[in-house]
Amino acid sequence: MLFNRHIAAGEFGPLAGFFRREGCRLCVRAGDVFAVQGERNRRCGLVEEGAFRYLHETAEGDRHVVGFAFAGEFVGDYISMRNAAPALVRIEAMCDSRVLAVGNDRLEAFYRTDAACERLGRRVAERLLLEVYERLLQRYAATPQERYEALLARCPGLLDLVPLQELASFLGVRPETLSRIRRRIR
């Protein structure tokens, strides 16, 4: 199942190989935090097993699900890590998970290995921008039902991993609205 396509795509095979060779295996228990909102994220990883949710908490204390990462995908606040900025999200394990993690310094050393690795780093950043751009356009140009159907097409097993309330948060609708959408398309 793919959600964050930037690591799983074939062109990023060398980066996935780097994580497999150099990554430190972390076992992250359900509910444990991989990145803390408001603090600099200093690591990223390749999810070997399990799933993570990306949450953004507002000043009022409202929590919004803004992303997911599943097995075979990249996990981490890449922008925070690469720009030495506070993370805008909290990343937590949805179930017991395993991650091959590397720190920013090690990733930077990999990117500096040669021109091909530098290009790969640029492609990761470009792919992240593309995904954000697609989600922004979807948010404004697609109906909630269209967003839900596109998400299911992209991640067929999503409903087995993500509670409906979190899925509704990610889609920007109330749980009742998502229930009505699900009834309409069954």
C-alpha cells in the first residue's frame, strides 16, 4: 500500500537501499512519538513494518490528521530536518512499528557522495512539493467524496489501518459526513 509515494517510487530505490544499509532499526510502539511538533526533527526513516500518523495541533488544542506513512514509505518531517526548523507536525505510531532511521547528518553525507545522490536529494524535495501541491489542489477543487474515492484508489487497504474519525480529519470533513459518503458509494 502506498501513500507517500516519494520513497516507494522506483526512482528512489537507491535512497531506500541507503536506509536499508545505514539505518538504525527502531522499534516504535503504538502511540509512541517519532517527531514532536514544535521541536526540530533530526531524523527520518524508511518504515519496515507498521504505520504512522502525522498530526498538527492548533493553539486551541484541536488535533488534525494531515498525513500517514505505511510500510515501504518515508517517515519524518523532512522540511524540519533539512531546514533546522521546528516541526509543524507530531508523528506517532498507529501500531507497533519498525523503522530504519538515519539522522540528518548521515543523510546529508549520502547526498554529498556524488552528483547522482545530489540529484536524488533534489528529486525527494521535488516529489514532496508535488504531493503537497496535489493535496492543496484536491482540497480546493475536489468534493469530499472525490477526495475519499481518490484516497481509497491510492491506498486500497487504508480502512484496515486508519480509524474513520482520523480519516475524516484527514479529508477535512466531519465523521458523520464521511459515513454518509461511505453509504453512498457502497
